[in-house]
Amino acid sequence: MHYRQDKYGNQISILGFGCMRWQRGAVGIDIDLAEAEREVLRAIDLGVNYFDTAYIYPGSEAALGEILEKNGLRDKVFIATKLPHYLIRSAEGMEKLFQEQLTRLRTDRVDYYLMHMLSDVDTWGRMKDLGIAAWLEEKKRSGQIGQVGFSYHGNSEMFCRLVDDYEWDFCQIQYNYMDENAQAGRRGLLHAAAKSLPVVIMEPLRGGKLVKNLPPKALDIFAAHPTAHTPAQWALKWLWDQPQVTCVLSGMNTVEMVEDNAQTASTAQPGDLTPADQAMLRQVVAAINANMKVGCTGCGYCMPCPKNVDIPGTFADYNRKYSEGRMSAFREHMMGTLFRKTQTGACNCVGCGKCEQHCPQRIAIRQELKNAQKELEGPLYQALAFIVRKLKIFG
């Protein structure tokens, strides 16, 4: 296993264990604890020391806590979990929920504590108004929290603003060779790294889509390349090739998956990929995007939109519908545009045309936003948007 340093010099395994996708029992509710234990023990045996969970992952915190306590392994690993800020309405609420997390995890501290799905600076501002900065500092002084970060789904511009708004210790973004110019993207990765901020990667395989749902042409490109790796190995190697990436989370749910990913992590180094390897992966991206509807490169020249439409993100989700399927596209679009104080969906577009003046691809952005809105923002999306606004669950 290889390791990279966090902000304070701790050695973090470049492969992290994402504890959201553990196998569940016959009725699909309770986590298969025996199987999860086998995976965790094998991962630790192979050098994995970073375990990521969250308050809202059903049963995950409690399962991880029980496994670590039972086997006397708490002090051998780092635990990362997340505050669901969208459920918090007071400083007392923060404390109550945090203490519940410590009980679930059977520990007296959380090593890496994230604001879960922090959406924008307005949401973070509301949390600061509730006193979260002082609360976090007190927790760090007491040793109950080691480091403070945030996880993020959204565009690169807002991500960079969030990075600059607080003295974070680390951050977590969705990033993979398909999302190089989507969400926080490479721009966000480099911005965080420039501020010496460790970056933890989630969705390196897009929830398995870069393994299970690849088109035949993409598989042929992999097979024809002189260096033989599986699609999963290529996706992980692409990330670890970048020195700005600190740790890559994998939602492993079999021992075999743990062993395969750990083997890849034991050989991956920055700069390993050759120009030919990078060119091959660009061909794979083109093959996956062959059915895309909009030729948007995610350059961001169309931004900012005066009506707050996330134009590159909307087009990425629109294209995703035709490469990965309707549900995947809807989930990404919902997470990227709804759960924020100022929602950023295509429905905000008023047709001013400012964006089209700056688009180097000469995309008919206004018309394509209408098309994307029709396919991504139907009645269910609008109902969820209403609920988010009404209940203020954006934070």
C-alpha cells in the first residue's frame, strides 16, 4: 500500500474504504455484518487505514464502530464521518447529533469530520451564523474532532469559493476520468492543492458505471491497448497518477474487490501513466460520450450565469442520461442543482443569451437548456425542488 500525507503529516492510505455500499441481508435492510467484517479486516491487513462513513448511511456508522471495537482496531485506522448540516437548526442540534455519532462509532473522537454535501457559501454562512466555527474549534481543541472538511457536489466555481471561505483541513469531491471537467473537476482539485488542502476522491468509478456499463467500443479500446489492466484498475490509476489526489474512496463490498483495489494501490505512483495511456483513456471517454446530446467540454466560459443556472453541470447530466441512464442522470442533476439555497437548474434560464456570446463550441445554449430541462426537470424534480425550498433542507 502506498500512502500520501494529509495537511498535518499523517500518512493516509491512497485507497480508502467507502462504507456506503456494504452488502445487506436477505431483506435488503440490515448490513451483512459478518461479510463487512471480513472486508474491513482484509483491507486493514493490506494497509488501508482510512474509513469513510456518514450519519445518513443506514447502519454504516454503527457497523464500522462494532467491527473496529470487536477486533481492537480503532487506533489503527482513521475514521471519517459527516455532519448532515441540512438537518441542523441549532448549536444544540450539532452537539446532540455528534454525540450520537460517537456512540454509534464506539469511539471518543472522529479523525476527519466533514460537512456532508456542503452546497454553497450561503449554506455555509447559515451554519456559521449558528456558531459552527466556534463549535468545531472547541471540538478540535478537546480532541473529539481531528480535522474538519467538507464533501461537495456542484460546479468548480462554487467549490473554489467554499475552499477560500474557511480554514479547512481537507475536502472531498467527485472526480474521475469522465468528470475531469464536471463538478469540482480538475480546476477544483488544483485550486485545493494550491492551498495545501488534501483532496479525498469519491465516485472514482461513478458508482460502478465505469466498470459495468461501458459500451462495447470502450471495452474494445481497453482490450486493444498494449498494457493490460481492467477498467477499474485504469480508473484508479488515472486518479493516483495525479499527485494532488490524497486518497481515493472505493465502495468495496467483497473481499475480492478489496484485494484487487489494494493490489492496484500497491503499485500506483504519480506519473505512471504514459502519454499513450492518457490518449487511450481519452478515446474511452469519447466512446462513452458517443451518444451525448451536447458537445459541452465543461470549460466554463459561459459562467457565471446571471440567473445562477449551472450550465456545464446541466449539460453533463443531460449527456449522462444517454451514456449511463435516466436514474443516474436524475440523481446527479438533483444533487448538483437542488440542495442549495439558490437552486441552479435549467428552469432558471430566462433566455438572455449572455452565455452564448462566450461559448467557444458555439453551442445553442438556450435551446439546449430547454431540451435538458424537458428531460431532467419534470414533475418529480419540480416536486423535490418545492420540498427542498419549503423545508429548507439545503441547509
